[in-house]
Amino acid sequence: MRKFIDIGANLTDAMYSGLYNGSRKHEPDLQHVLQRSWAAGLCKMIITGGNLEESKKAVELTDMDDRLYATVGCHPTRCTEFEGTETNPDDYLQKLKDTIGSKQDKVVAIGEFGLDYDRTQFCSKDTQKKYFEYQLKLTEYFKLPLFLHCRNAADDLYNILSKHNGLEGVVHSFDGTSDEAKRFIDLGYHIGLNGCSLKTEENLAVVKTLPVERILFETDCPWCEIRPTHTGYKYIQKENLEMPSVKKEKWKPDHMVKNRNEPCNIRHVLDIVSAVRNENPDELCEKVYQNTLNLFFKVK
């Protein structure tokens, strides 16, 4: 059976508690989501921490299963939290540090952090850059890879990373150009691919150019579902599209929820990437699995 590691699963999201836009539609079903994931070949999952509160919750969720791990950090669109009414930047960073230290065997990356210039209405570019660099101080205490966010900000992200030698990690949910990918790869970083990386012909052309030893897979669930309107969808194998799903209002424990992505759909990413690269899916899956182990799960 093929082995997968989802490097980006937002399992702290309220959708897995049955809440959608603050309204409860069904009972919490994360345990069912995990069962489907293990059955689909997931060997490990990394739960994404998007701010201090989510990072603490991500670390707590790792208690559910030995195969669950977490990241700890603050997403660029939420960096105003460093300057909240009840905290200051030093306190916030210390709490992130404490969260990592509370369960170092389960925290495998710093992040999700980086830059997002598509959503500056939530946080200005200057504030994002300031607290991205500020969070890099965590690498002085923990020799962990970086779980990086980049939206329409490749130049600034590259310029900041290039000032810090000896770091490694992944630019996750990559949707940039081949040249941008090459620049990150030349710095020593990996490229994370999910549904948002496979929407257009331009995206697929970039995927063809990536060195196989730098590719990682993720779902970014419950987001980044691969939909029929996406260019890559036609490459998904029929047997991987047969899992039953229902609308959230008609939830069933043994069904997926329509338009809510799950880690088990990482198989779709493999189908598309192997097809557009014209590579054997079993061999590609094993290579990506080993890439992921080498980055996040080195024997210490």
C-alpha cells in the first residue's frame, strides 16, 4: 500500500467540530476523518498551527494518535496578534516558544508563517515582514524546519530567508512560478503541493519543472479541495473519486462532507502530480514519503 504523510492538515478548524460559519451542522467528526485517512494510506499527519491559540490546540490534538504531529507559529494574516491589547511581541513569542517546548517530540516545524500580500486587509505588508522575521528567532532555540506561507510575496520572502543561513523547510501550498520555486529550492527549501498548486495549466507546467527530491504532498484541509473546474482534476483516478459524500446538513459518520477537504484526498494530489510529470505513481509516492521523513522526522 502507498504511504503518505500530509504535511499540512488544518485539523483545528471548526468544520471538524461540525461548525460552519458559527452554525452547528453536525456532531464533531474528527475521529471519523482520521479513520478514513489511515485507511487511505496516511502514515503521519502534521497539524498546522495558524496562531498561538491554534498552535496550542494542534499540539493538544497530537494526543489523539501517535501518528499526529504539529507546527507552531503565527500566520502572516494574523500577525497583529503580536500587538494585541493583552500581550506584547516578547510575551507572544515566549508563549510560542513555550508551546514548542511543552511537547518537543510532537512539534516538527515552526509555522505556519511567512508573507501573504493577497490579504493585506488583515495585516499590512510591513507588519507581516516584521513578525515573520521576529518569529525566526525561534530557530535559535529549536532546530526545526520552517513551514512557510507565501502568496504573491515571493521576492520579499526570498530576501528575508536568504539572510538566514542553515535553515530548511517547505514553502507550502505553492502556487508561484518555476523561477520562484527554483530560488527557494536553491536556498535549500522544499515545495509543498496541494489542490491550490494544481488549479491551472500554468500551475501544472510549474509542477513538471520541480526536482523530485524537493517535492512534498499536503491537502491543506479543510481547504484546497481539487474541484472539477480545476485543470488537474481530470488526472484523478476514478477509484479515488468514489468515496461517498453528503451535504453537511445530511452528515453521516461514514461519509465525507461535500466541499470539505480531508487528508484522505492526498491521493488526488499524487494522481495529478504523477500524471503531469509522467512518473510511476508508486515510485513518486515513495520518493515524496522519504523526502518528508528526511525533512520533518530525522532520527535525532
